[in-house]
Amino acid sequence: MDVHIRSYTVEDYEQLLDVQREAFPPPFPEELWWRRDQIEAHVRAFPQGAMAAVRSDGTIIGSATSLIIQYDGKPHTWEEVSDRGYIEGTHNPNGDSLYGIDVCVRPSARGMGVAGLLYEARKRLVTELGLKRFVAGCRIPGYGAHAGRLSAEEYVQAVVRGELKDQVLSFMLKQGLKPLQVLPNYLEDEDSRDYAVLVEWRNPNLPEGEGERKTE
């Protein structure tokens, strides 16, 4: 499938909403789909972080949204880091880390490498801007089945060791991301018991401990 990654714009809103409708159908709450004013805010604040995966016929089949933060290692929620999905209040152009708050792919395009293309585009953005890392709060939907016998930290380590497979975390590991910390109450998510795992991909072009930004 011929797919390329480009920045999305406000004019793409209806297609972006279609992707969300297909990926998160009812009973998923409609109010959690992207709204037009949020897309407008993404484009205003950080257009480079607003990415769309587009087929050769112009159809958007996936999207990803990111912002720049100054990573401090403190626990946080999705609403806090994303500014309730608007990013304008938390995007820091002088920060050191790209933070992914959303990836969405049409069900009909899953298994075709679309999500992987979006993650590769994020890694390229990290290197182009001279950032230290890419980070994201990763759901662990498989944890619910093991919550009675394992802590969230124990579950994550079992997935890392390959003893268990998690639909989301196992994919992240394949993309070269590594767990940094478990985040309680990250997002209302019954399957994950409201936990997420902050995962990291380090910029391989920077020596450990360095992270000079390029002039934008």
C-alpha cells in the first residue's frame, strides 16, 4: 500500500474524525474523539507534530499527534501533559523531548505497517530537531487479566521479558521503545486498570547525557 506521512491541517478535520469514529466506535464516548478546536490548536502550536498517514488517493488512514516537553521524570496524567488534548498550554518549543499523545489507525488499514510509519516519522522529527528522546504514555490493556496476581510493574517486566504479550506495549517494544516508569491514573481505561507505562526512544545521534537543540 502506497502511504506517505504529511502534516495534517484543519481542512483534514472531517477525515481525521472519520478515522477516530472507525477506530473507536460506540460505546466509546464520542466526546473523546478529536474536536475541531483541538485540531486547530495542534496546528497552531506545533504543526510538525501533527501527522497524517495518507494513501495515494488522498485518504487519511491514520494520524498521530505530539508536542515538545521538558522531561523531568515526574508522574503525570494524559490530561495534564496534553493540556486536555489541546497541547497549547504544555507545548514547550525549548524542551528536550517529543511526547506522543495520540496514534490512531483505521481498522481496515491495521496490520499494514501504518502505525510503524507514524512512529518512524516521529523518530525522524526527534533527530531533525536535535531532541533527546521520544516518549509516550503506553496503555497496557492486557494488564486487566493479570491484575489480581501481578502489580503493574511486575506485568510490564513480564512483557519486556517476553513471558506475556500486551497488544500495545509489545508493539512499542518492537518499535525500539523501552519502559521508563509506570504511571498510575494516567487515563480512564478499565482494561489497563487506569495505568500506563512511559516508554522512551533515545536519539541515537546524541551521546548519552547530551541534547543540544538545533535552531528552529
